[in-house]
Amino acid sequence: MVMIASLDPGTANLVVCAPTEGGSKVLRMRNNFLEIAKDKFALNMLKQLKVPYYEQDKKLYLVGDDAFDMATTFAKDLRRPMASGVIASGEMEAVPMITRMIEKLLVDSGVEKGAKVAYSCPANPIDTQIDNVFHRSIIEGALRHLGMEPIEVTEAHAVALDALSNDDFTGIAMSFGGGMVNTCVAFRSLPVLSFSSCRSGDWIDQKAAHACGEATSRITALKEGKTMNLDPDTTDRRIAAIYAYYREVIAYTLANMKDRLENGDNLPAFKNPVPIVIAGGTAMVPGFLDLFKRVFETVEFPIAVSEIRLVSDPLYSVARGCLVMASM
């Protein structure tokens, strides 16, 4: 019986982590869906291909990676239950779709009803009027509907719990997700400053797609493909666009972080340089860490930094950190 688990409901991916005898197991699903016409041909095709789908209001919905693969193949734009790190305000199917995907991941992970599930929630962003109140209510409500006991953890704080254990849980943790970049300044595991900004992976994809006249789903597939590298000298205009907007996101994030650190109240005076640890799916592109370090060198950062490192398995760091909280 699995009676504790964690959930990272990210804009681009849903991740569930559950303990095992030898450690933990992680399951991931893309947080998207695709509506297709309901007819006999579509139903037969989905059944033959063994593609999971949902029927609702006389419509068919594909979810997760199957929806992404079909959208990429036919150059269709996906629908997302979340946007900019929170439940999408204009997406009427957001709540039922994300509830079904969360349920599938928890069931496939063997999580029992009544389990404590620590879930990540973004910090309120500093560059938009969005807040996390409605989002938090929806995720918590979905977990309670599924018979779970929800525990909230701020996203970047979860990264700190996962990646700063060898640093006395002290340092700066960053999560570059699909919709937001979340930042947490932690001191001995306490989150003394948390905030987010709304330029991250989706913003990069949308801007690069517009610059190149491509479907956003195809830019996403290229960015996540095996041949992708953040190369400033590329002759491929699509990769050049992705590189340019990655650099802009990093510069924008560091400028906001510098401002918050210089003007924040009650921040600890660190006696020694602290590490910056980076997680999130958007940070997984080859060349990201080198680009981050190059941009960081141009910033007069107000705190002495000992090192900048990418966490192991960046896509799963938030879920692992949430599992630490669930086990307390």
C-alpha cells in the first residue's frame, strides 16, 4: 500500500512520485489534451492503436503524450488545462481533464485512497496580476475528490528540499517550468523568499514559433528533440530563435531576482557563498547551464554564489522535493 505520494502539476508535465522499497518511482504525463471528432473511424482507430481517450459531451479527448504526438504529426496546436503556471482561465475543459490525468497517474503509481499527497504550487508572479488562489483550490479539490489528503508545497521550495540537502538546505533554488520560473531563497530549509515570473518554456515556444511561422507544437518538439542544442552559431533559424528567447528568459529572470534580493525585507545575511540549483523541464535542453552561466556573469549579483548547478533529473526534482515534505 502506498500511503504517501507527491504531485507536481506543471504547465507542461504532470509528475507523480511515490516511495518504493528501494527508493521511489516517478511517473510523468504531458499536461495537455486534444479534441477530435467523434465518429466510428476515430473510435476504431483509437481502439486499434490502444490510445487512451475520454468521451465527454459527445466529444473525444486524447490526453498526455498521445495527444502531443498526434498534434505534432498533424501540426495542430494542443489545448492545455494550465497556462502560465496555473489553471487556464479560458479553458472550459481544464478541470475535468486535469483531474482525470492526475487520477490516472496516482492509480498507476499504486497510491491508495487516504494517502497524503504533497503537491507543488507556484509562488505568486511578480510580473502579472495572476495569483495562485484558484489554482490551489482546483488542485486541492481534485485530490480530495480522489480521496487523498493534500499538502501544499511552493514549487521552488520543493527543489530546495530535493537538491540542497548537502548544503544545509541553504541556497537559491530555481524551477524553469513550462509556464513560470519559480525562485526560492532558502535558509536551513526555510523558504525566506519565494516568487515567480511568467516567461519560461511556453513563452519561448510561442515567441520562436511566431518568429519562424511554425506551429508551436513543432517548435516544442524540436526543442525537446535529440538534435537540439542551444548553439549561438547555428544556421537553423528555428534553433536561432529558440536560443534568442532562451537567453531573454534567463536575462529577464536574473534581473527580477537581483531586484528582489536587493529590495527584499528580512533576508538573511549569508556568511558564506551559496549555491544556485536549477531544475525544471525547460532547463533540460543541452547547453542551458552554460548559457545561464554566461548570462549570470553579466549581472552584478547581490549575493556571493559558490556554484551554479543543474540538479539530477531536472524534470522530477519538484516531485521529489514534495515527497520529502509528504514524508515528514
